[in-house]
Amino acid sequence: MMEPILTVDIGAGTTDILIYFPDRGEFFKAVTVSAIRKTAQSILKEKGELLITGTIMGGGAVSKAVVKKAKTDHVYMTPEAARTVNDDLEKVKEKGITIISEEEASLLLKNKPLKHLRFADLSLSEIKPILTQLGAEWSFSYIAGAVQDHGVCPQGVTALDFRHQVLQERIERNPSPEEFLFLYEEIPEYLTRMKATGKILSQIPHKKLFMMDTGMAAIVGASLDPRLVGCTHYLIVDIGNSHTLGAVLSEGLIGGFFEYHTDGLNPKKMEELLINLGDGRLNHQEIVSKGGHGAYIRSCPGFGRIESIVVTGPRRREIMRDISLDYIEGAPLGDNMMTGASGLLESINRKEKLNLDYQQ
């Protein structure tokens, strides 16, 4: 008897949880408010001095909230938590934040009345009752989590250029999107957020633990849409609350991609990006100069040969409204909200050669 498989996709707005019971062929799932959103709200709600401990977590809204808080109240952060704001702790200090050691934080809690928050992308005390309600015991055969991690870039290299370089090198080695699924013990050192979140998940009993980039998990998940059966060339776009990733695939292999902050997109820009992606006419530096994260082209079939455009993500209707291109709203395993979580499951299936028949 095979124990269930747990996948957790951690985004800027939601954390999506999927449990699959292989022996029964059953899925159970939940969508919760993300730790990023809740933490940002908590920071801005607290009055007076604030101590932040814990580990690195998703930035964005959290980083902005910390910086805003530091303008009105004294904010103390331990080094690992402070890297949520910036990997360079000197730059964190420049924002008026005081960096203290774990020992100093413990003493501060004992001797000073102040609010305390602990940073983490996931809380086991919160997720355990959810898993129980979904019918799972506290033990799994496989666990996989997904976060977006730009990585700690070398000195003199921008975060966007470093992420682009890492993604490009990996795709050139093997363009299968499931190759971005890392065994927990093999996560590169520069992916600090991924390692930190994996460490939290590792406390749940399991046989094997994997971590993956959220964008690549979404690509794999969207490719499960049954309407893609028989398609050779297609585009997949995951429009998240914070970030958007689009990719062109041919026979399941990545031919190119682009990344953008979702706030920087509109229907006209999206249409232009999709056509240029299909034609292989995107340039990394040009995309960055226009406010995007970057782009990479390996081998594209030409937009005229694209058979389908699959769109997923919580902000898909906002960005795709009135667009002139035909597209379908992807629903992997019957649920648009489970794109990343489904992609994690399918990546495990492919990587471990499990031959799961959950699509039947």
C-alpha cells in the first residue's frame, strides 16, 4: 500500500494544497491565504517596536511592509529573517532596520515589551489540521513544495540576470520542465528560500521530499489539461498574483519563456509577448529594460504553428480580457486553482517513474 502524496504550492496570494491517494485514485485539496499575505498584514497592523525572527520567506509584500514599518517604529530582525528584505544585510540596515543575533533576540524578548513575528513560508501548526481534515495521516510517500526563489546572486550580477542565467543553463542541459524538481538534499546552496521552505516540509514524515520553482510547476500542471492531448506546439501562461511566466513547449520540451511582474502587464502587452514568444523574438535585456524579469529562447516553432494557448492563474481574466488571441483557461485535474500543485504531482510522477493513472 502506497502512502499518499502531498504537494504544496506557495504563492504570493494563496497556498494551494493537494493530497493524492494512489491506491484509491482520490484527490483532496485546499486553498488557503498565503503566509506572505498574512505576514504583511500582521506587520502593518502591529503597533510599536517589532522583533522579527525565523527564516527567509517570500519577499514582495512582506519586504515592503517591513520597510514601511521601520519608518515609524523600531524594527529588529535576525539575519535569516532579514534576508527576506535583501540578501545583502548592509542594504537591510540602510533601510533603518536593526540586525541582531538569535541570542540577542532571545534576550530582547525577555527584557523588553515588544511585538514578535516569526517569518516562514509555511506553518506546520496551521497545515497539520488542514491535512487531517483532508483525510490524511501525518505521513506521506512523497512531498513536494514550490516557491519562487531568485537565488543569492554573485557580487556584481543582478538578481534578474542571475535567475535568467540559472534557468537558461538548466534548460540547455535538459529542456523538460520536470527537471526543475530538486530532491531536497540536492537543492543548490544559492536557492536559500527553497532550502528554508524544504526544511520546514522535511519535518513532516515522508520517504522522499522535493522542491520546485513555482513557475515551472505551473508549466507542468497546465500541460495536463486534457485539451492539449494531440498538440505538438503550444503556449502556457501562468498569471499569478505577483508574477507571470509564459512558456512555449514543443512535444513537452521548453522552447523559450518570459517572466514579468503581473502588475506590469495588460492585455495589449500580453498579446505582444505571446506572439513574440511563439516566433522566438524575445530578448532578455529588452524584456528587463521594459520592466520584465527576463526571457530566454532556445527553439521556437513560430507563432503560426501554435495549436493552443493555455492560460492559468488567479489574475488570468484581468490580464487576458479583450485579447484578440484564442485561448483556453487551463484546468489540470479539473481545477484551475491547482495548476502548481498538480504540476508538482506530475513532476514526481515523471521523475520517479510512478506511472500514476490519476488522469483516467
